[in-house]
Amino acid sequence: MSHAPELITDAEHLARILAAVPRLPARRVALADGGWVGDVLGRALAADVCSGVDLPGFTNSAMDGYALRAEDAADGELPVVGDIPAGDTRELTCAPGEAWRIMTGAPVPSGTTTVVPVEQSDGGLERVRFTGEVEDGRHIRRRGEDVRIGDVLLRAGTIIAPQHVAVIASAGVDHIEVAPRPRVVVLSTGDELRPAGEALQHGQIHDSNGPMLAALVAAVGAELVEVAHVRDDAGEVARVLERAVATADAVITTGGVSAGAYDVVKAALIEAGEVTFDKVAMQPGKPQGFGLLGERGVPVFTLPGNPMSTLVSFWVFVAPALAHMSGRPAPVWRRGVVRGPGWTCPRGRAQYARVHAVRGADGELAIRANARQGSHHLGELGEANALARVPREARQVETGEMLDVLVLDGPIDAPLAGAYDENVADEKE
Amino acid sequence: MSHAPELITDAEHLARILAAVPRLPARRVALADGGWVGDVLGRALAADVCSGVDLPGFTNSAMDGYALRAEDAADGELPVVGDIPAGDTRELTCAPGEAWRIMTGAPVPSGTTTVVPVEQSDGGLERVRFTGEVEDGRHIRRRGEDVRIGDVLLRAGTIIAPQHVAVIASAGVDHIEVAPRPRVVVLSTGDELRPAGEALQHGQIHDSNGPMLAALVAAVGAELVEVAHVRDDAGEVARVLERAVATADAVITTGGVSAGAYDVVKAALIEAGEVTFDKVAMQPGKPQGFGLLGERGVPVFTLPGNPMSTLVSFWVFVAPALAHMSGRPAPVWRRGVVRGPGWTCPRGRAQYARVHAVRGADGELAIRANARQGSHHLGELGEANALARVPREARQVETGEMLDVLVLDGPIDAPLAGAYDENVADEKE
């Protein structure tokens, strides 16, 4: 009970995990399926998207106007021989001395050398006159002038944003390959846990880790299969684990991994014999377990049950592992500068401090630590939007020091939140 | 046909829209509903979340160990009178001379003055001996030491990230108020359009705006009701619009708003009489229409049909409007510096250039323009991840100049993508 195994570093624990987790196969998404947009948005491309067509696919008009041979405009007035709306599938010819009324995006008849915008004409329907000079070769978009068949339109690894959806839709391909979304089961253990929104008896608490892990799994683009709440019963834990590893690509448990008599996850997994439990030199998040379970070698992450420990353990170990399984880049740690007061940090362990990060107008990422850093202090999370890593050898963090910082949500950098720039909103031209 | 109405500025058009769009009511989400996490993640809180409970809710043990009165430890050995697992709902008392075996998170019996970790004991089940000194008042988390009933845990406006989900779950509340998600119908018009993945005839193109607008609606946190493809028939457009404004909170159309004979959206809406069509001094995106339709005054945005125009119009006009309707902050324009070659820009119109933006290690947001800036050049979108706004009076953009920049996707700043920092991954402690 009192033997203290050697501590390993967080980097060592992560390296073991990344060496062990499997790479899942890429997923083929057919564009003929109605739901493809929702299925690919925010995912990484697993292969280049090369164009299956020239773009434009046919030479077409850039304006609403008249298609003609430029030299005929000198005649003063031309007969309008017909209308060409966008979507007209006829293969037409523009003979000498003729004008066609044509819409933006419609195919120009062969023989056309220019399009005259309707604004530079009398708008005639049977005969047309032009105002001003008619220039040769204007307002025509030529087949393939944007993209040629075979051109690489999007590179593998691109995280698919809305503008890429337009490119994919136009590429003349019937499917794309995207990074897989690992299917994840979350197991939240503990007799003391009750679902959020329910009343509590003395000694009970609301389960915060189950919902938080569900949100974390979604936030990194994985697919949540289930959040199972399991009581403190090693047999039940074993049964639920067995069911989970039969279907999921990864399992995350929280709680039940310390030295206590009721640490049933540990008990169940030591029985299974394929999970290693380590003490990692970090704070919070010391007790960590990882292994591959079942015939398919499904990665199982056993995270400590304090909410702060669960949060930190997810970002430091599970998020990079899920990214690796998907062939996606792992979360980005950036450099930030301590702008609030410094703080004392634990001896002999890397500290993952909860901080508030703000990117200044000059691009500086400034961090302020929460006053308290307890592993059960949920209250502080209202302010925290980032983790800052203090190396193991540090004893004290000083104002002005640079630290590695992981931003945990969008507001400071994402395009979808924050104040609309006054310069744009208020500009009077 | 040839009358040219006065151009208005992009700021003027946006101001008219923001003055007209309604504010939707906040939505109440009950935590007892299983799906609440997916329903609130990434949404803005519409009201503060105040704690309904003290946290911790009861005084409990921070360690697996023994609960006792510290002064009794001097006796050398104490009887273990029982086990207290986490979730034990009994209201127990620790009498003088007794020790209780207690697990992390379990309620400490009244009278307890300290918890001795199991590692500082012989681990006895019937009687226990302690090694080392027993300090009074250790390893006990006191009721309310983290949060008191009524404390503000999360402020209105917070974009709900996974760590906030843990706070909400623990707050002892049965519901929260979140920003509404406007229900949006997209109408993509044009006889020339075929769905992505289908074969094309001469004169036809794949519909890229429909899928892109579906993705854009999702990207800003609104709810997509439907992407309807409508043929170039003013009657059909009118019927689909009527159906859309009966149920949706906003309608976005693309195409059919120029001066052409087949500009059926314009025709249908001029009939309805409640939409204003303007020429906006911007490039791309000149022809813009906006109005409130139907009894409920549903905002309708008519965007030009070129994909670049649609993309720019969405980010410049529709995204701020949907944010305003939701009570969310609008997209953030940041300052970026031109690091590639400069370019010539259009006379008399603000230009929204498609650029590639990269945030450097020093925090600088550096942009490079795509070589071509045509409004139908889909090929360039593979590289573009941002828009840069060049003011109307500019004739030329110079290297080193600062511009307003809107990042269109996460990779440069978001926490979920990019290379894992070598400093962290490779650190050997």
C-alpha cells in the first residue's frame, strides 16, 4: 500500500501513449449523400482534393448582356437572334452579324469574341444598339482559366472550413477522404455521483466529469458513443468496459484510480492485466493509467476523478492521442507571458495552471493565473480559458516570464466571438 | 435598365441590417434533459449562472485515509470504527478516540479535525497506527470553501467551452439560459445548378453556394433548417420564400439579384415590396438586398451568386446579423500586416481580398494575398483562410501595410489544430 513507484514525466507518459495508439483508417464521404456538409465541416482532409473538371467547365459570360463578334458592333445595330439563360444546355454558334442576349454564367456560343454588358446597350430584345466603344475579348470567362483537370485544389491536412466546402462541391469529384472521427465511450465512476439537475442527498455530488468529457470529446472532433455512469463495483466496471471495447475506438474513464479501497477502475483493469498505472510528475493529474484492451487493442485512458485533474489529463494526454488516431495535428501550445502576479508552484512536478489568456492588439498572448489552483476548485473555471505549463524544476513563476499555453476555447482567437472591430463597424466612407 | 442608383457603403448597409433585425428570445435549457451538453456547447450564456449550492456541498476528505480528532493520534493506535466510501449518505460523528477509514470525496463525520492519508499509516482495517506526525486540520475540504450559494460562476456572454460544462453540471441549478440559435433557410437559385457529385451537361455547374452557406450557417452557431434549390421561376421562388418565412428566423438567398432578365429572386421580392436592393461600394459583393418579410418580419438577405461574393457577403453582413439576433458578439476583425507582395485594388470600392493569414511566434498576424482576386475563382480558396479589408480610398496595397483581417477558420489560432509544440512534446525532465 505504501510503496511509491518512481514518478514518470508527463512527456514520458504521452510518448508511451502516442507510440501505442493505432492510426484509424481514413473515411470516404460520398458527395451524393445529402448530409455530407455536416459530416466533413471541421474535419481534416485525409487526401488531396484534385479537380475532376476544368473550372469554369465551359466558356461563359461574366455579365448580363449580349454575345457577339466584336467587329460586328461597328454596324451600329444587330439582330438579337435569341436568349441564352444560365443553365442553357444547347451548343450554340454566334454567326457573323448576330447578337445573342446572354445572362451571367450562361455558355457563350462558339464564335463569340466579346460580351457587351446590358448597361452599355439600349437593352433591345429584337435588335440591339450599343453605347460607347465595344472592346474585343471582354467579359468572357474561358474554360479552365481558373482550374485545370487534375489541379490540386485542397491539400491533405486542410481542416475543412465553409469556403473549402464550396471548393469541394465544385471539384467534379464524387467523394473525398476525411480524417476518421474516433468513437469514444466515457465511463464516469462513483457511487457519490448524481446527474446534473437532480436533487442531492448528504454526501452526494453532481457528476461534472461525465458531461465535461462528453463536451471535450465533441470539442476535439471525436464522436461520443455514450457517457456511462458506473457504480463503485469492480464487476460492473469490468462488464461495462468489456461492452465498450467491443464497439468503441477509445475509452476514457474518470475516477477510481487512486489508492483507495473503492478504486474499482484500477481493480477491474489490474485484473485485465493490460493497463499500466503510473504516477506522473505533474499537478494536477498525478495518477494516470493507460493500456490497450480487448482483441482490437482499444486504447483506455483512466483519468483521475478530480475535475481539474480530468480536464488537464484530457488536454495533455487524451487530446493528442485522439488527434494521432485521426491523423490530425495535436492541440497547439503557444508561448504566453505572465502579466498578472506570479505564483509559487509545486516542487518536483510540472504544474498545469489554470489561467486566463488574452491576445492583445499587438498579438501578445498575456496570461493571468487564477488565485487558487486546487484540483477540486470548480469555481475558478468560470475565468479560466487556458492552461499554462510550468516546468518541473521551477519553484516560482515570476511576472513577465514566458510559459507554454494551451487555449481551451475560442473566444480569444476564434473568428466567431468577441467584439466587432469598431474600425469596421463605425467607418464612414 | 441603365439607371445607376447611388452606391452605399458596406458600413451603411450593415448598419441598416443591424437596426432592423430582431433580437430573438433566450432559450431555457433544462439540465435534466440528457442532450443538454450538445445543446449548449459553443453557445453564449444569455444570463449569469449563479450557484444554487455551496461547493463543496458538504465537508469532505481530500485523501484516502483516516478521519479522526488530531489530538487522539498521540495515543499511538486507534480503533477503526467503520468505512466511509464516497457517496455515503449517513450523517456520522467521529467520537473521541475513534478513527474512520475514509475515501477521497466522502463526507467527514462531524467532530473530525484531520484526515491522515493512508500512505502515513499502516493501512489497518480494525486498528490503525500512524507513521510520522499527525497535523491538525489537514486534508479536509470544507463546505462552501470553493463556492457559496449565490456566487456568480459564469457570466452572461461566456461562450460555453468544455470546462464550463463541468461548472454548469456542478452548479446545483436545473436549467440555464443560452443564446438562441436562429433557424435559417438557404435558397440557392439557378437553372444551371446541379448537386455536388452529379454529372453535368454543357452549360451546367455544381451548386457550391448551397453547401457553402449550409456550412457557414453551422459555423456561426445558427441552425440550418433547409437548403432549397429553386429554379429560375419567380413564382416558384415566391412560393418557397413564403413557406420559408412562415417557419424560419432568417432566409438567405444566393443568385438572381443582378440586372438580368432571369433575376427571379429580385423579381419575386420587388413584387413583395419589402426588400430593398442596393449597390454597395465593395468588391466583391456589390448587389445586395435586405428586408423583413411576412407577418413575423423575417430578415431576408439576398446575396449575389458568385461564390466569392456569397462568401464575403455572408461574413460582412449575414454573420453580424445572426450574431445580433442571438445576442452574441459578431465576428472579430483583427489587425494584420501585409507580408507578401502588395496589390492594386479597385477604384471607389472597399475590397475584401482573400488572403492567407499566419500568426507568427511573436503574435504577429501576417497576411499574403492570393494572386488572383476574381469573384468566380474558386481555385484560390484552397489557400485562403481570411479576408482582408482594403478601404475604398486605397488604390494600392503596399507590403508592410496594416489591414483589418477576418480569419475564416480555426487553424491559425484555434486550440484544436496545428503542430504540437516541440518544447512540450520533447521535453526531457
